[in-house]
Amino acid sequence: MLPKLSGDASILAFGDSLTYGTGASSERDYPHILSELTDLKVINAGIPGETSREGLARLPALLDRHTPELLILIHGGNDILRRIPAAATTANLEKMITAAETRGIPVVLVGVPNFGLLLLDSAEFYASVAENHNIPADLETLPEILADNDLKSDLVHPNDRGYRQLALKIHALLKTSGAL
């Protein structure tokens, strides 16, 4: 369970192009839609092309600057595409979560699928990372979106409808985990 967010909470949406909103129209990225759904400030801290190593270097300063009440972490897709060893990505995700937790910031993890012929599941390491930190995780939504051509703008990014579905699923997870 997550602590309930205050009425003036800010949420840091941190990640790569999937957070940034590559493939979406203006203001149709998932952080913007989630902000509308929650009536809370959701900061889009996505950088297209970023690896988890680069994200790990960037995250602590953002946590200190924004002092969010919640971190939503969607990272590792570029590691998968670049065939960076899963152990390195896992270690970087673990360190990102620890950076938030040591600041008292709870984390929600969203898994990214292994990109290939079939996008049926998030990469295996996401489940173990979520379990190791006992944090809420959505391991199904991105694989479902990226397996549906009607929800994609290209091979690895959602379109407006796909990002809306992602925001709705994260919103539902925040409700069931107690944050909303």
C-alpha cells in the first residue's frame, strides 16, 4: 500500500521516451493525462533515448528539486533495445528506487516489454525489482498497448489512445494501492 497523496501533492513521472510522450500529440503524454485524472501536478521528467544508467545519474537532483510525494518509474526500454545486460538495468532500477525511498518518496514501477516478435510480458527483471522493494507495479499495460497496432504510433511507442490507456491504468493502480 502507498500513503495517501495530499491534495497539493506533486508526482514525478520519470523515464525515457515512454514518459516523455514520443508518438503523442501535444499534451497527450501519460503524465499530462494523469494530471487531469488526479487533479494533481504530474511533472513529466522523460528524456527520449535515455538509458537506465543515464537516468540513475539524473534522478537524485530531480527528486531533491521537486520533492514529489510519489515517483512513477518507467525506465529500461532503451537498455532492452540496446541489449544492455539485464543485470545492469536491474541494478540501475534498484538504485533509482532506493534514491527515492531514502528520501521518503514511494515508488510505482511500470514494466516495459522485451521488444521482439511478441510483446506479451514485461521484461522479467521488473517483477523481481518490484518484489524486492515491495512496491506496486504494473507489468501488463505497456505490453498490452504495444501489442495493439491501434494503440501505437510506431513499433515501440504508444499513440494518443495508447498513452491515455496507460494513464488510466496508472490512475487505477494509484487508487487500488491507496495513493488516491
